[in-house]
Amino acid sequence: MTSGYYARRWTKIDRNLYWSTRRKDAVRFNDWSWRILKTVPKVEDVSLKRWQELGRDSHSIVADPLFTDPEAGDFQLAKDSPARKIGFESFDYRRAGLYGEPEWTASPNRIEREPLEYAPAPPSGFPLDYGFEDYEAGEMPIVVGRLMESDSCRIRVTDRVAADGRKSLALVDGPSERAWLPHWAIWLKQAERGTVKMSFDCLNDQRQPARFRVEFRDWSGSRWHAGPTVTVEPNGSVRAGKRELVVVAPGHWTHLAIRFSYGPGAPKRFAISVGARDGDTRTVSDIPFASDQFTTCTWFGISSLDNKGAAYYLDNVKMTIDDGQK
């Protein structure tokens, strides 16, 4: 239920009430700090009891808070709410705010403020279609999701190479405590069923080719499960699971197109078309998901796997998701 970076050097967590309307044992805890700090133990999908043994949430509980009528938006607590056990004191939210003499409480209305200016709106979402032509070389593009870098791992638009036009997105790897940087992650709207179509062009650097992975995940629970997963190796091998699909030498553009459906009754397999842009294309339609527990698509990511000097390039990144909703 909770996931994040909770190393005790950074955070202090206590006196919380946790509850899931699904079931009591759905309340689980994850601490991802081990991905960054080598001295921190791996903590995944543990109970509150185990979480407390690790020094977190010593006085916290798992219990129904007994809201008055949450479905109607009334989150006042019943008199016998277990929230009292963690020291929570109810208050009348209508009395919160500035109080005192009328002249004092009216003072905010006399403040003269500068006109409000809004930042440019981010990309509206899907369908994704990035060719990176509207950016200057060296800029980080504005994209759906999050581009993650470090001092030695960079994601920038470049005009050195391009599959089409003049520019592409360069992902430059290097030594880092986070081995999966540089990284592009996109959280997707959870839906019961849907069909995903995703395609892109990629080129491995001829002098320092990289190893990277393209992956879809189901992160609807406390643990994630991988679905369609494709790995590109430094020697140009494009692999889906244990299956090698093609080998495209570094320095040559490769086109990949992935298609799959998810939801009740959907086959836990995906189709992929892959090949050099200037050569033949191979299509395989029966590749199994990495995990048979992948049931909905909530996350997409491109992760670098080298943790040393390497580089690869992306262009014409496109994705559509048809979930039957408008």
C-alpha cells in the first residue's frame, strides 16, 4: 500500500492509521531505499508487524477509521474511532483558519497581489507522439511522465543523429548509485481492459553501445508485475524474454512496434515487429508476458542497465491506449 524511499536517515514515520477498503491484509509496505543505499536492507511487501520490527511506524495501527459517511464525503470520525489510539484529535474544520477581530480577519482581502501567471500547459497526454524536432540540442524535452537523470546519466535532445528529421533523444549512461538511470517512466491511467500500441526507433551508439529495457508493468497492487518486456543488448541483439528476435548492429536505426491487450479474458501475450529501418522486419505475435500476474497496464518505462559509459538514441516515440472510454 505504501511505496517510497523511507530510509530512517531521511524520514520519520509514526502514529498513522492505515486502512484498505478491499481487505485488511491489503495494507503492505515497501521501502525502495535499498535501490539507492547499499547499506539498507531490501524491504518489499511486508506486513505492519514486520514494518514496525524494522523501526518504522512504532505506534501506528491498521484499522477501519470509522468515518461517518465517506461515500457522501463526510469524513468525520465516530466517537469510538480507533484514530484516538494514535493520538488524533477531531476538530471542526469549519472553524479552522484565521480568527479574531473582524478588522484582522478581513486583512487578507486588502493585500494587493500581482496578476497570476500560469506556466505553459504540459502535454495533454495520449496519444504520445514525440519526434523532438521542436527542441534545441541540449534541452530536456517536456514529455508525459518523468525523465530521471544523475550527474553522470543524462537525457537530452541531440542533433548528432536522427531517424527522421534532424533530432532525436539521447540517453547517456554512466556510473550511478541508481543502476537504472537514465530512465523515462510514465504512469498510465488504470483501466479494467485495453489495447496498447507502442512504437519507436532506437539506435545504439557505435562506440559505446548500451543495454536498455522497454517494459510495461501492472502496479495496481503493493508489488508490480511485468508484462511486455523487450531488452536491447550492446551487440545489437533485441530480446523478448529468452527469445532473440533480431540483431541490428550498433550505429543502425532499429524500428520496434509492440501491441497487446489486457483485461479479463485477454491473452497474456504480446506481438512485436522489429527490424532495421533499412532492412527486413520480423513479426512475432505469441510472446508471453514476463509475469502471468500482469492484468492491467499502469506503467511504462525505458530503463538503462549498464551503469557505465554508454549511449543510445530514441526517435518517433508513439503510444496509444484504447480502453473503450472517451
